[in-house]
Amino acid sequence: MATAKSKQAMPEFDTAVDAGTKVAETVIKANTEACKKGYETLVSMGREAVDAASKAGSEVKGLEKVADYPKANFEAVVEAGSVLARGVEECNDRVLELAKSNLEDGLAAQKALFGAKTFQEAVEIHSGFVRKAAERAMSESAAISGVWMKMASEAAQPLTERVNKTVEEASKTAA
């Protein structure tokens, strides 16, 4: 089934795929770094604003205690956001690894198809590739769902703690 011309094209195809993979990795890494820097800038600006507001509020007699609430709330949101950012980065890494594995398997299957001597052999190669890809997709989707669930739980924790503390303090004040 494979022709001499198709066998010659394989090294060029492999080189093109490698180059495309490297470009995709570079773009994903650059976007991840840009998001991190943007998030850090946002947090820094927010922290400055909250600090200024807390300072101004604490200078007004009777608002000293209340002025601390926005700062503590902001810190809880920052902590939750950091957990989310780490989780998104972990999921992105897993998806990139999955894509690379699928690409490698696809290339291997393509090469095997070029070398198939019969139609039946080609069907078996293709079926094996499809089965392996489906199994990997199911496995990885479960793993990524687990990462998202863990991340959501961990991100909610500082917010929940802050709400509980606020309710507790409000209950003491009301009593």
C-alpha cells in the first residue's frame, strides 16, 4: 500500500509535526506566563487599593474594626484565586500532554498504515488507534475532572473560612 514517494515524505512530515508541536508548546507557555503576570499585577493593584481604603477607614473613629474586613476578604479572594490559577495550570499541562500523546500515537498509526500490506491490516491498525485514543480520553477526562473538583474544593476553603469568621464576629457583636 505504501509507495516510495509516501515513504520519502514521512521525514518531512515528522519535521513539520515536531515544529508545530514546539510552536504550540511555546504559545501555551507564553500565554500561561502572561496570565500569571496579569494576575499578579491585578492582585498587587487590588492589595494597594484595599490597603489604602483600610487605612482611611481605620482613621475614622469607630470604624477601626470594620476597616479590617475588606482587607481580610480580599486576602481570602486572592488565596482562592491562587488555588484556581494553579489548578488551571495543572489542567492545561495535562491537556497539553494528552494532545502530545495523541499526536504521537496518530503519527505512529499513520506510519503503520503506510506500511500496511493488506486492507485488513490497515483496518486493524486504525481500530487499535481509535480504541487506544478513546480509552485515553476517558481516563484523562476522569483525571482532569478530579483535578477540577479538588481545585474547586480547595479554592472555596478560604472563602468559607472568611464567611464563617465574619458570621461569628457578627454574632458576637449582636449578642
